[in-house]
Amino acid sequence: MSMLLRKENACYDTTEWDELQKKYGNLDTELGSDRYLKDLEEETRAIGDLLKKQEKEEERRWNQRAMEMGDEDDEADEDEQTFMENYRQRRLEEMKAAAKAAKFGEVYNISADSFRQEVTDAATESLFVVVYLYRDGRADCELVNEMLTEMAKKNPNTKFTRIYYSNAIPNYPEAHLPTILVYHKHDIVKQIVTLREFGGYERMAKPDGKKLLAKALRFFNNNLSHANDL
């Protein structure tokens, strides 16, 4: 039975141990004596001091952990900032490189006088040049023109040009239109004469017709977008 409980029950039965303590003056016979109250007060104070000490220790540990977590968060933030900065720098360099390489993006009109400069000389080891021979008013030529215009937009690293057929080659037969010539390393590497190899105009006019032309051109130039992208 604790001292507090004994104070509340003044008539509790003493034990043999209690009697011995009283005999040697270690335990007051009256629970309400000054010595008892003093001991109780000291015990209560000691318990309070212990609790305060524990609370301070817990607070110290919590503050230390909070500081450690704060340091970890700071390190994580720094790592994230470094990653994002490196990513932005890399993307900027990629965009600059793409912009530098993407010189074209449309079908350019050329003349007989500029043919050598715009086509033969321009077709280096790193550049393919597509030349489209056409005549106004022909449905098949208009169809191919639309396809090449769309292809040029999707493949700015390839140069697409067009020239009126009689200006390109004197006495060139109109029956051979539309004609597509592909230059690479200053020479012709591919020729497409009329649309017969694709099944004719009617076949090419179908929704998937442009894929046939794209595949034919991709056969020699892997830089061109895949046919399914057109």
C-alpha cells in the first residue's frame, strides 16, 4: 500500500515491517505528522523533477530529429534543383541542336539556273535533297505536291524542292510526270517516275496513299519520319 493510499486511510492495519520501522524511528506513528508530510512532499518533488527531466530529454531528441530531417529536406531540395537545372540545360542544348539542324521544313521552288547550287551541290553526305518535277493543272501532280508539302514539314532535316518539268530538263516528256528525283552525295540515288509503281493515281488518292510514297522515300533515307507519322 502506497504512502498516498495510507494517508487517505488513516486506520489501515500496520505490518510487521511497519512496526520495525517505527521502533527504529524510520516511520512516524502518525500519518499526518510533519515528517511524513515532508517525506511525501520530497517524494512528490522528486517524481516531478524526474518527469521534467524526461520531458526535456524528449524535447531535445525531437528537436534534434527535426533538425536532421530539415537537413535531409535541404539536401533533397538541392538534389532536385540540381537535377532540374541539368535537365533544363540538356533540353535547351537539344532544342538548339534541333533548331540548327532543322534548316528547311517546306518545299522550295527552284529554277534551272539555281538547280546545281540548290540540288547537286547541296546534296552532301549529310543531306538528302528531293526534287519534284511537276506541271500545273494535273491532278496527280497536285496530289504529290500535297504529300511532299506535308512530308517536308515533318522532316526539316531533308531538303525538298520543286521545279517546273520543262525548266528542269529540256524536252522532258509530260507523260513521265509526276517525277521525283532524290540526290545524295551530289548524285541521283532514287527516281520515281509517274505513280504507276504505287498503283496509279486512283490508288494514291486513297487515305493511305501518302504512306506508300513515304515508304518509297524512306527506303533510301532513314532520316525521314516513319510512314505512319505522315
